Amino acid sequence: MKFAASAEEEVSINLTPLIDIVFLLLIFFMVSTTFDKETKLEIALPEASSAPASETPANRLILAITAKDEYELAIRSAGEASEGQKLEPQDLQGFFRAAFDKNPKVILVLKADAKTTHQAVVLALDAARKVGIERVMFAAQVANPQ
């Protein structure tokens, strides 16, 4: 007896159900995920027109940081102003402590060069925080519109 040769079917994998499942999982994770900001900065910007008279240029520590991470501190208080004094990073906390002991409401104004390293600014902020100085302002130059 002679049997007819059966035609072999081509073997293939159908990817359509797999793609459907992947899209369903993608939609599920997109819907169930919440997107929160990891950092929420609360910044109170100073307003010159509403500043009390006691907070005008008095009682300020002006710390200039050069592009080479050199520190220079000047003190502006009611009736007196000191020339800039070059400091080493390890001396910042001592000078901040002396100014803070004289006036706990002292304001630290940071004038950092645009090419100053982030570490130099963080070092100054850390020294101020250790002393207890809570009021810090960053000086910036307004760019000329062209």
C-alpha cells in the first residue's frame, strides 16, 4: 500500500500575542506609577521693595570665591565696612562664628565666579551652616540682552 506523502507545514512563531502582552504590561506600569519630584526646594527670594529698613546693606558677610577657589571675605555692617581679607578654606568657619556671635541675623552673600568649582561653594555653605548662619544670598550679574 502506498500512502500519499504529507505536506510539511512551515514552523513559525506567532509574535502577535507576545507583543499584545508587552503593551498591556507597559500600559499597566504607566498608569500605576506616580511621578513625584524627589527634591522640593523651598526658596524665598528677597524682594528689595518690601525689605525692612534694618535689613538694608547692614550686617552682611560678603564672601567672594574666585575661579581658582580662593576666598575673600568682606564685612558690611551699620556704619562700618572692612576691606576684603583673603582666607583659607579651613578659616571660614572661625570668621563666620565671630560675625554670627556679634549678630545672629547676619546675612552671607556669596559672590562666586562662574568658573568656581561646586565644591568651593558647598564648602562655604557648609561652614556657614555649622556656625548657624541661615540667611544666604547668591550674587549674580544680569546678562545684557542683545
